[in-house]
Amino acid sequence: MTLTFRRAGASDTADTQQAYRRIIDHLAETVDFPHWHTENHPTPEEVAGWIEAGELCLALDGDGSIAGVTVLNHDAVEAYQNAAWAIEAAPHEILVVHALGVVPEHLGKGVSHFLVDATLDVAREQGCKAVRLDTYVENTPARKLYERYGFTDLGCHTVAYEGTDLSQFHLFEYVL
């Protein structure tokens, strides 16, 4: 499958919100490793805000339909400041990954790998020193994906996100 990567624009808002809704609903029907369904994350308002900020990126299939989504920015929660990262860097030198997901009908087709590759490309283009992210402790598939890519798992940390009771997340870093 041929995929393209681009930032979402205002005209993509409804389709992107629907893509996340389909991902959340699929997780509710299967195994909700990241707990997006139980936490109703991300909300339509979060998605719209990420698009407005120019942070939400799309993987599009050959028909132009959304196959995958991710948010890329330099915003890290407070727990990131206390982690033992391999490299010291200012916030603008770190690309942080949020809310990476694959639309159900595109699962098993390499979309998550495509999104990680594209993320690393964006980080290099921006001159970042590293890519960082966190995954909920129960999200074994995501942890395995990032480990296969060479991300370093810094172990489980207490991370506080507004609007959720979930607090145990693995922190990951990929030094460029």
C-alpha cells in the first residue's frame, strides 16, 4: 500500500475526528491497550486544537483516505523533565509524539511503521536531537513497536495527564 504523509489542515478536521472515533470504537470492541475508549481520548476538541496548531499529521492511503494519525510537537508533560534521558536537549530540540493511531481497516498494513518513519524524518528535518514519547503501561503493542525501532524504554514512570486517572506510562527516547 502506498502512503503519503502530511500535516492536517482545517479542511481535514471532520475526517480526522471521525478517524480517531473509529480507532476509539475499534479499541472498545477489541482490547483497549491505550485506554483511549475508557478515557474518551482524544476528544474532538483536542483534535481540532492540534490541527489548528499545525501539529496533527496524517498517513493517507492511495485514495486519499486517512489510514493513520499522529500528533508531533515539542510539548512534554512535567514527568519528562525528571526522566534520565540519554541526551540533554532544550524543548525545541525534542520532537514529542502523541496520539499515534491506525484506522481499523488499515491495521496490519504497515501504517504504524510508516508513521514512525515519517516522525523520525520530521525530527531530522527540524534539527531535533531526539524523539520522545510515552505509552500507557498496558499498551504492549506500542511498546514493542518502539523497541523494534530502536527507541530506548526508560521504564515505567508516573505521568500526570489532565482529565485522566491513568498515571503509569513507559517513557521512550530515540536519539537522532
